[in-house]
Amino acid sequence: MQTSDLIKNWLEQLQASGYRVTEPRRAIVELVATADHALSPIEIYDSGRREYPRLGLVTVYRTLERLEELGLVQRVHSPDGCHRYLRAFEGHQHLLICTRCGRVEMFAGDDLDPLARRVEQATGYQVEEHWLQLFGVCPLCHA
Ligand SMILES: [Zn+2]
Ligand SMILES: [Zn+2]
């Protein structure tokens, strides 16, 4: 999907869910839909305010929550304990996230089955899914 279609699609879904699309909310959608890296609410707030000085941090959090409920964005965790938000992707993904700039790569390869078996044996659980995020420093940041 092209970026402009993606933004239009997200705004339509927000509206369909009973959410009024105001200019500040549109700015938030544009930022998150087009970003190639995971953004913190504060980063979204700072960038959004350049265009809409009256944008509030509460609006940023609420809009992100709503986008997350709609399955359009995913929350990613950082080792520093703060959350960042990233466009949701189709299908099962493994994420690699730069702790300095928030850049995100997907990677394939799933050697987790043996681990899941061991955990099942040790705990009696039936493991059904996993969510894998690795953190590191990207080539641009450690160059
Ligand atoms: Zn980086
Ligand atoms: Zn996997």
C-alpha cells in the first residue's frame, strides 16, 4: 500500500470506530504511518507540535491507544522501560530494534521450538505463541 493510501485507510478506520479525525490526530497518524522506526510518544509529540503547536501529549497517548486497539500500530518495549510505537505488520515478525535511534529491522528464522518444548516440560504449560524482540545498536549508530 502506498503511504498516502495507508494514511487514508488509517483515518477511515479511526472514523469508522467513532473517532473524530482532527488535524492534530491526523498529524499523529501521518507520523506513525510513515515512520521507518519506532517512535516514542514524546518524539511524536515534539514533531507534531512543530505543525500543530496546540497538540497535547494526552491526545498523542489516546490516539496511539486507539490505533493500537485497531491493530494498526504495535507497541514495542525498550530496555529503558519506555514504550515506542511502530506500524503493525502482516503476519508473524521478529523485530530487531536499535536502542539509540529506534530503527527497526525484521528478521526471519525461528529456532525457538526447542526452547518452547523445554519450557513446556519444565512448567506444564502449552506454549502457543511467542513475541520476539532483540535490541542492539544499528550500523548507522555504531559507525
Ligand atoms: Zn540506530
Ligand atoms: Zn517466531
